[in-house]
Amino acid sequence: MISLLVTLEIQPDRVDDFIRFIKEEALDARDKELGCLRFEISRSVDQTNVFTLTELYKDMESLEEHRKTPHFLLFRERVKDGLILSKQSVCGEVIDS
């Protein structure tokens, strides 16, 4: 399995837009992708414009396929105008769960 942890800092005045976009993305990933085993959205309790996405995929091929889906490409299009201020991600092979 492949885990992907993504931390995003969002423009404070665009948080509501981001939440709407990312909820749609997560729902589509969970419902439409057999290789997506988990897609969870968390919001920082200390910085309300910081979010962490916790994603789990069957294998690297499933993650690569996720990045080609229409819903992922739509999400990327929606946020390309600078809505995301910063992004950090860690992609790893799950060795124990």
C-alpha cells in the first residue's frame, strides 16, 4: 500500500471554497476509484486555514491513476489561481498498519 500525506496552507479568505472543492474530490476518489482505500481531510485546530489530506492507495499504480482522473484534474484547475499558499507532501510505502 502507498500512503500520501499532504499538508496545505490555504488563503484565509478562500477556505470555504477549498473545503467545497476538496470534499468533492475526496468523495469522488473514494466512490469512483477502486485503488483509493482512504481519503481523509483534517483541519488544524490551531490554524484554521491549514489542512492535511491522508490518502491510502492499493499500490503506486493506483495513485498514478488517481492523478489522471477527471475529478483530480478538475480540483487542480480550481486551485491553480493561488488558493493554495503552500504544500508539503510525503508519499511512502506502508510497512505496518
